[in-house]
Amino acid sequence: MSTTPKSLYRDEGIVLRTQKLGEADRIVTVLTRRTGKVRAVAKGVRRTKSKFGARLEPFSHVDLQLYTGRNLDIVSQAESIRSYGPAIVTDYPAYTAGTAVLETADRLTAEEKEPSLRLFLLVVGALRALSERAHPAGLVLDAFLLRAMSVAGWEPALGDCARCGVEGPHRHFSVPAGGSVCRECRPTGSAMPSPVTIGHLEALLSGDWATAEASENAQCREGSGLVAALLQWHLERGLRSLPLVDRSDVAPRAGSGPAA
Ligand SMILES: [Zn+2]
């Protein structure tokens, strides 16, 4: 008799990434709604007739049946709920932003099987917005990153001082301190971003898209830089995908694009 009884469970999730395993199998990393991040083996998916193969690609929202294994769980069934991939991979800004969303979700869930419903919902929301071109891809990404940091307990201070809490707005901004800082608390090397940029980040965090989309190109760029610096500060290693994000569709009304 086996000493580790297999137990079957069902969950839905977003496929974050896949890795080859042996000749025909794949390890899929899925951020699930109820179980948290799960790494599981999908057997035979690289054979041409596999019914799993196409469903278990990054950006796919799938309904899974799994059984627990000794190290990795095993996928026994996969049904597609919605595949965001086809709409995302055909648009370069959406694709690079989406890739950064998936990598961030993977990196923020260091522990497997630790439920994070809020992060799951943020990922689904970001992929939906990217696939539907609801907003410029770079803004969708920055809003996702700000909210994901907030879910992780790292919400940046954008009004009151990050250190002493004295009421803002403050002109100084320190990534190591966690955001806006007052004159007394500001560490050496603090930046002085435009107050309009801080307003832009507040709009992204709160979902005020009318304000965020009205921002000038310069504010979007400065805001993206602050968001990236805050995130990299919290993560042990930098994100590979973040420097590759194509933000050319941000603030298209600034008219910096090539004349076609
Ligand atoms: Zn202070």
C-alpha cells in the first residue's frame, strides 16, 4: 500500500508558466483561485494529440482537476475557461506587459499552496484588460504592480509620510523608505518626483482610469520608473521581463509615435 494516499482536488487558475519535463511531459505553474500557486505535472502534453497541450499555455484560465503527488501534483483534467493568450500575444505592448504580470505573480507567491485570492483576481483583471485593450498596456501593468505590492503588504506611501505618517503631500520620495517622505524623515538620496506623477500613481492604485489615461507621457514614464524601483527593492532578484516592457502605447495622444 502506498504511504502517501493520493487525494483529488479541483480548482481554477491562470497558467503562469510551463517547463519541459522529459520527452513528453510538462510542469505547469498555475496561480489558482483557492489553493494558491501550484506546480503540477501535465503528462503527455507535448505529444501532438494531447487534449491538455493547448489548454495549459501561459495566459490561459483553466479549470483543473489534480491529485496530490509526493513532490509535484499531477493534472488529471484541464478544461478551458478562457484563453487570454491569442489576444495578448498578437500585440507587442500587451504581450510584454502580460509577461511581466505573470512573472510578478509567480515571484510574489514564494510559497506554494498559500491561498491568495486577491492576487488571483488582480491577475485575471489585468489579463482581461490587456486582452480587451481596455487601457494602454503599460498603465494596466503599472496599476497591477501597485496593487500587487499592496496585496503583498508593500503598498507605497503616496500621500502621508512613509516613516512618521505625518499628513502629506510631500515633495520627497524614497524607494527604500517605501514612498513619499516628509522633510524630517527623508533619507539622503531621496528623489523629488513631480507631484503630478504621484497623483498619476494614486489614480492607478485606486482605479481612476480617467485621470490615469489623461496623464502626460512624462508622468507615465516617471511613474513607471518609480513603480519598477519599488518592486525591485522588495524582490530579491530583479524581474527579467520588466525591462523588456514595450510602453510605446502609453499616452498615445502625446504624439511621440512615428508618423505613419
Ligand atoms: Zn516623516
